Amino acid sequence: MDKLTKILTMALVLLLLTTIAFPSSLVSAASGVTFTKTIYQTTDLLNLRSTNSISSKKLTTIPKKTSLTSNYRIGEWYRVTHNGKTGYVLGQYLTKVVTGTNFTKTNYQTTDALSLRQAASTSSARLLTIPANTTLASSFRDGDWYKVTYNKQTGFVSGAYLKKATASSTAYTTTERLNFRSAPTTSGALLMTIPSNQVVQSLSVSSNWHKINYGGKTGYVIGTYLKKGTASPTAPSAGNADYSGSKMYVLIDAGSTVALRSSASVLSGQLTRLGRGTPVVVTNSLHKTRGFVAVQTADGRRGYVEATYLTIFQPSPTNRPLIVLDPGHGAYDPGAVRAGLAERDIVLSVARQVAGLLQGKVDLTLTRYTNDYYPSLGERSAMANALSTSRFVSIHINASNAGSASGAESYYYKGTTSVQLAQAIQQRMTGYAGMRDRGVHFANYAVIRGTQAPAVLAELGFLSNTSDRAKLADPAYQARYARAIADGILATL
């Protein structure tokens, strides 16, 4: 064998021996993946090893919450450098450091079945699969990965399978008082009750359930009580509300009855007696809570019932605590007026929402339901006194020549329970709506002085103050005021 042949033979033998001795190194090099340099953080103490194997030499131990950079991995092993030593660590003990950007919340639709992953990486754990044609909202992106929430799980989806959803909504008007629920089912939690003649925007429809935004909340209403369009105003202005066709119920103590009379007089004959909860349909156009109301019963009888004993809220078969809500002013009396906003309109909106929150828990009536009607202060108290009233709350808005005057305050006239009610409402108005606390005070106001039941007059804020006015005009804050009053009432029952 000549010298050249010996050299080649020895080289071949050395190569074979190297392959046998270090097979994993050659395989690892062939099966690795190079990717964009990414920053990770260790979630626990982590061994840095010489190769991608737990049996390989441990170079060092990396502390928890240490930032590492990698752009190469073999399976679940990531190549990193720490304290001048380069080796491999297991990816299950790494979490990607978020380096994405926030943007305006946007709706997207999935174009295919799509994996929701724990982190913005295909190597991250898959939480679940989102079906095609699902609408998702996102306001954060990391590269081409979008952060979304689906079925109460939050993670990342690939933007390659998303398309921007077309923003569209349809205006509807409520034809009746309408339950606003957290889910598209009658068993969904009741968020509030939306009054009749309110304009809402339908975002989507499924099985006659409309997804809408109202009062700062997103939820669902049944489409049976919606009509397309915005012909009806959100709050009737003075003198133009037609109340005919409205459904009302007899509100009187269980076991008692009220007369259906042949004419609008206590001297007229009685056609029949109507018990608690009897439904009637109003046939006169003007709403009122004093005098007589023309009605028709379910069996077709037409007659007149004293307005005091009618409510738009169906009472329970047996007596429950009765709450009388008094939206201040009304009709020709707008109350405080600033920047085109009237106290009369705002307090009616809040009172309706308070009633919606209380409905199903107590019995309810309002001293007025529309803006075309003004009951006198004495009539408001008399209405409460004619019924077995548990709590009376008159809702108002302040105003001052001094634009700096601001905040909420509550008033009582007499009785420990009235003080407790005022304190409960005041505490929640300042907390829920972030109002300046002007405190609870005694006041000789006729509407609470003349009411026998525990009574409070609540001033929501100052329409003359720029900051307060912005809240008073905002439907989302009106909902907060309503929640404060409702919760304050319930806390004292």
C-alpha cells in the first residue's frame, strides 16, 4: 500500500469513528430550526446543557426570571448564551417576553379553524381551536400574532387567518320595556330593563336575539319587542308623548281591589273591581298619575281607574316592598338647564334605569313616566301616601351661578331610616360615579316633608359645572347613577 492510500484510509477510519462517537451532534445540527431573534424569560431555575439532551454536560444553572435571547432551536431545546457560556435549555421553562404593540380595539373574523395559543408562537401550548367565521376582538399585536379572548380563555392567534370584520349595525326602537341580558337566553343575568321608545344599535342577530350596546354595557335583547328605525325619540319632549296603547297593572295591596268606573268620577257607577296585578291597556293619550285614566281590560271592558293605583311595572302576586321613584320636574318645568341639557330629561332617564335594576326584587311605581306630564310636589307625596310605600326617592340635578360648584349630595327630612337611605345612596353616588362628596343633610323640602314613608331627595351633580355636566349627559354615567340609587335602596330594605 503506497503512502497516499494509507493517508486516505486513515482519514476514512477517523471519520467513521467520529460519526459513531458523536451521532447526536450530527443529527442535531441537521434538525435544528433558525428563527427571528427572540427574547425569553426563564420561569424557573434552568440548567444550561452542552447539547440538546438532559444527559449532556450541565454547563451552569440559570436563575429564574433571567432574560435570554435565542434564534435557534432543536425540537424543544433552545440555544442560548448565559454568562459567556453557550448551550441548550428546555423551552418548557421559557416564556416569550412580550414586545408587541397596542392599537384601537378592532373586530376580526377567522377565515379558517384557528389555534388559540398560550403565547405568540407555533411552539406555544395550544389552548383550544376557534371555529371558522368567528368574530374576535383584539387590541394588541406581537408581530403577526393577535391577542384575543375566546370562551373565557386569552391567548394569541396567527393574523394569517384573520380578516377585519365589516363594522355594521342597524338601528331599532324598543316597543316595550325590554330586559337587557348578559347572554342570548332568558336565563342570562338581567343587566337592566331598557325603557320603551329607546333607540338601540343591533350589532348582530342570532335566533331573534340581538346583541347591542346600551348604557355602557354589551348584552342581548329579544327582537320581538324591537322595530327597525329611529322614528321614536329616546326621551319624549314636553307635550308630544302619546301614552295610548301602553300596558299598565293595578297596584294595590294583596286582597284589596280598585274600582273600574263608567266615567272619570268617584260618583260614577262601578263596572267591576280589579285586583292586584290586573293588566289594563291605556286608551287616553296623555300619561298622568293623578285623576282618572281611561283603560280597557283583557276581557274588553272599557272604563276609568284612579291613576294612583296603576303602574307600568307588574307587581308580584303578594306584597313586596314598594318603591316610589320621583323624577323631578317635568313638562313645562325643565328644572336646571345648561348647554342644551335639561334636568327634567336626565332624571327621567336615570329613574327609568333605577326601576329596571330593581324590577323583580321589589314593587315599583314612578310619579311620572313621560316628559309631557308634571305632577305637583303635593301630588307626588300624596301618591306615595296612598300606597303602602316602603321607600320614596326624588331624583334631581343641581345648578349654581358659580361654575366651580360640583358634586353629589342627598337630603332627608325626618326618621332614622331616611338618614340611612340618604347615606347609602350618597356613598354609592360618590363611589360609582366618582362624584365629589357634598354630604348628607337635613332639608325642609316639600316633596320629602310631605311623604310619610322614609324619603330622600338625591342631587346627582351640578349641571352648571363642566365636569359634572359631562357625566350627567353620558349614558354610561347615567347608568352608574342608577346603579348607585338602586343599590342604596336595596341596602336599606
